[in-house]
Amino acid sequence: MSTAFYSHAECRLHDMGPGHPECPQRLDAITDHLRATGLDIALTHHDAPEAALEQIERAHSAGYVLQLKDLLQQVQHSGQPRALDPDTIASPGTWHAVLRAAGAAVAATDEVIAGRAANAFCAVRPPGHHATRDETMGFCFFNNVAIAARHALDVHGLERVAIIDFDVHHGNGTEDIIAGDERVLMCSFFQHPLYPYSGAVPKGTNMINVPLAPYTRGAEMRETVSAMWLPRLDDFRPQMVFVSAGFDAHREDDLGQLGLVEADYEWLTREIKRVAETHAGGRIVSCLEGGYHLGALARSVAAHLRVLTD
């Protein structure tokens, strides 16, 4: 079985304006690099469907989903962008982009559970791990990974899933949604202190938060993950692994001060894959989160995918 690769042209229509780091060119950099290296041949390409609102409501409150739908459709019809917070701007293309991003994660989950793909990567935007149950923030509208994880649990009947979040920023939205849900074990690392200035004290016993000091490099990250994540993951025995794959902890990325390189993402993906192969039949769905230096992002995603396709 191959690695399924989900994306959609409408994910490029979400545009928060000139100079914004979360830009459509992020997806272009990834796909161009995959073609240039020939890695795209090892992938099975899928157009992401739009998520249904009932799928999104497994992770978000119905009131929030309806409110955001109304707002984004107003922006779509008016053609005028609107700021939802200082970092997050809705554009006329945002509504369909957020549906495709969430829909990719759900469809990838279905594909992997059905055994039609060994694992999957969703090259989508906007990202999702800062979106809480009731709030848009930090470039994020709907929480793609949390929606997919709840889909696996509530629709497919899985009993235990893991969420791995590696990003320079803490996945506060995912934590808000799954805190206390003992069917989910969330393992994350992030730079601290840094936006959104959370995570040092976990909200629930079902999460392993690993704050990393600025300028932490790969060797220390590997030691910490080996000591704090991997034993808990093996004890938990997840039946599926979801990944919030943020590549902004790369040393070339200006949005943080961590010092990871492509080899660190390769090592991290191998450890995640080992856990999945040991306990979950290899089932992994990975969704793009951060990563804003275009060259470093493209190379790091390629390192991630080389392990998934191996």
C-alpha cells in the first residue's frame, strides 16, 4: 500500500494578505519540491473533499461552527477580507479552504482505516491546532487533526488514538478539545515561552506536554521525546496515530528559535512510525500545521514523507 497525499487547489485561495507568513506559496513550495525530487511518484494523490458540518461539530461546538460559517460566507460574498484576531484574517476563499482542510483529514482517516492506504499526509491550509472548541486563533479556524481523531473514535469505533503535535507553537486548540478524553493521548513539544504562551501546565492527564527552551537543538529534542513520549505511547497502545506536523521548529524558520533540521524530522517520523507499526497496524494520518521558511518547509515535509513512504 502507498502513502495517500491529500490536498486541494481551494486550499490556496485562503489568502491573509501580502507578507503574511501563512501564505498560499507554502503549498506550492511543498508540491514543487516533491516533483523535483521525484517523491511525488511514491504518493497516491487525492483531491480533498469538503467536510460536512456534522463532522466538524465532533470537535467544535455547533454554535461556533454556525457562527464561523456565517462570518466566512459573508466575507466570501462581500469580497472584503476581515480580521478575526491580530494574526488571523478571513478572505473570500477562506470558507471553502477550511472545509477542504478538515475534509482532507477526515477522508484520509477513512482511507487508512479502510486499508486502501498505509498512511496519509494532508498538505492543506489553513492549519488547525490553535483552533479551540469555540475560538479562531493563530492562523487556525477549524482543528483538522482533532476533527479527524474524533471521526476515528466516534464513527469508526476506535477505542484509543494518539495525537502527536510537533510544532514550534503549542497546540493549545487541540489540547482544549481533547483534554480529559481518555480515549486520546496527546504528545507534544513546543518552544516555551512563545505564542500562545500555554502548555507548560497540561489541562488533562491524557497529554504529555514538553516545553523546550529557545535554541534547543535536535539532540536534546530526541532525548526528551525518547524519555517522555515513547514510553507513554507504548503503554497507551494507540489503534491509530494522528500527527499535527509543524515544521517551524526548523532552525531556518523565523517564527521561532528552535534548532531542528531535516534529519530531526526524519528521526521523529521514524519513531512515530515504529509506534504505529507496533500498536496500530501502521495507521498514521499526518496534517500540515506550521512551517514558514519555504525552503526549509519543503525539505522537511519531504523528509517526513520519505519515512512514511518507506
